[in-house]
Amino acid sequence: MDAHGRINRLLRVIQFTYLSALASFINYLVLYLNDIGFSELYIGVIHAVGAGMMLIIQMVLGKILDRKQCFRQVVAAVLGFCILGVAAMPFVKSWLFLELVIIILLYAIIKQFGNVFDLWTYQLKTEYPEVTYGSTRGIGSIGEGVATFALGYLIAWFGFGAMFAVTVVLLALALLAAMQMPNPARQQAADTEDKNWRAVLNRQLVLYLISFLVMKIAVTLISTFCSLMVQRLGGGSEWYGFIILLCGITELPVFIWLGRSCKGPKAQLWYKLCILIGLTGSVMDALAPNIPIFVVGRVLLTVVYVIYTVANLEYVRTYVSPAYQGQVMLLIGAVSSSIGYMASSLLGGYLLELDDQVVMAVVMALLFAVSWILHSIAFHAYAFHKRRNG
């Protein structure tokens, strides 16, 4: 059997099952916690603490993967823990223990572990050039949409037990597929020229990271409060499920296309296009007078998500030494999801409470403008230093 084809098939299974499990668990967990008596404030505290822990654990995982390239072993340990944790949650009577399990499962592992699979794919491309990221990751987007849509009905029919059962089965399938994947070859440390450039690249990385963080705040603000914004426009829960499913379907062809065309330094041109599309979509959603226009804006923000996901991976592969790619990739994901999530939640809650669509649109525009400026400075500074040092 062709090794490239086998790896691509396994990656499709992993992305589909893992992201389906993620959607099944994340999208309905708040409703479950509220159902068993957790207050909104209590749930918010759990989210905030977990977001902080994510930074620490993701950096530890990145360092381990950079040094050992032991993706299969790390995935086995982490997914095994997740399966046990999710299976135990319905039977846990202690709220303190339940909080700890949720914090670790929700933020430190499950919510950001997809970055490990993305990094694994890109590391394997060195040995197996025909391994594809776009088509394999796009299949996962279909899984997210289908799982969110279908699980709403399963919970209505069978209760929240369906959420835990489906999540456990999907994580187990992801684990079985991952155990058949090869580890990538050990990456060599950066050569002398790369070491001389490390200080410049670090400055560039900081600006790039802040640029992405600012953009992520704007995008996450809409996605976090999507159901509430739909409700304000007169839609029910069925509209929210439809929007998530439509976004998942949209992601598949965009991932496939960008996986082939968004490569190397040119990926940063796509990143700037991403900012422009994000500005359009977020302003449309902020000013939307009806649900159809809101849906169009939300789909545009889905395209933004796909572009910056691929562009971030290409940035790491192009500008970061192989010896540090895992740490940088997981750092980008963890910082944007922890700090970005907390900032977007606070800002979004404040803007929605103001109930002023024009103010929200202006804030969105400013965020994307700041992201564009920081990104431009990062790469102009990099080009200047490169010319000066020959």
C-alpha cells in the first residue's frame, strides 16, 4: 500500500473523528453544566482558569514534540486521558473534581489539541511530500458541522448522556487511527545562519503573534456570541445549528484549495487578504438587519478561520527553525485561544450590552486595522534586517 495514500487516509479519519468529538463536547458542555446546577458565573470562572492553564500545558507539549518527535506516544497518552475524563464526568459527584477535569479537558487539551495534529501533518510532509493538509483538515470541518447539527437532536431525544457517549466513541476512533500513524523523522537543530537570525525572527514573531491575536479577538467575538446574535435577530436554535453546519461545509473546499496554493512566504499575502475578508464579514454581522445577511457574514468569517490556520502553519514552517516549530505553533494557538478568548468574551459582552450596532462595527474595523498594521511592520522589519545583514 502506498505510504502517502495510507497516511492521508488515516489523517482524514483522525481529523474527522477528533473534530467531531471536539464539537460534540465543547458546543453543548455549557448547557450540561447549567443543567446540573452550575451558575453562569461559575462556568465563566472555569473557562477563565482553563484558558490560563492552556498556555502552560501547550508549551510543555510543544517542547516535548520538538525534542522527541514522539507524536504517536503523546497523542496516545492525551487522548487516552480525554476518553477516561469524558467517560467519568456523568458519574462525578464532587464539583471540585469535576471542575478540574473540565479545566484540563476543555482548555488544556481538547480545545487546542487539534494544533498537534496539524503540526504532525506538516512534519510528515518533509518525508512524505504527497501528504496533504488541506483535504485532510477539510474533512474535519465537515465532521464538526455534522456532529453539532446531529447531536442537538440526540440530546433532545436521549439527554446529555448522548453527548458523553458520542464524544468517547469518536475520541476512541481517533486514537485507533493515530496509533497507525508514523512519527516524523527527528528535526535537526537550526544551523549557524539560523542561530544568527534568531533574535530578528523572535522580534518578528512577537509582532506576528500580536497581529494574529488582535484579529482573533474580532473573529472570536462573533463566533462566541453567534447564538445570542441570531436570537436577537429573531432566529431560534435551529438557525444556529444550520449556521454551524453551513460553515463546516464551506471549510472543506477552502481548506483543499489553500492547502495547494497558500505556501511559503506568499502565505502572508493570503494573511492580509484574510484581514480584509474578516473586516467585511465582521462588519456585516455587526450591522446585520436580518438573519440571511448575518449568515453571509458568518460564512466569510469561516473563510477567515481557514486562511489564518493555513497561513500560521506556513509561517512556522517558513520562518521558524525546525528545532522550535512545535513550541511556536502551539504557542500561537494557545495565546490566541486563551488571551484571545478572554478578551473577546469581555469585549463582546460589553458591546452586546451597549446594544449599538454601529459602535460594534467601528470596534471591529479598528481591530482589523491594527492587525494589518502590526503584520506589515513585522515583515517590513524582517526584510530590512535581512537586507542590512546581506
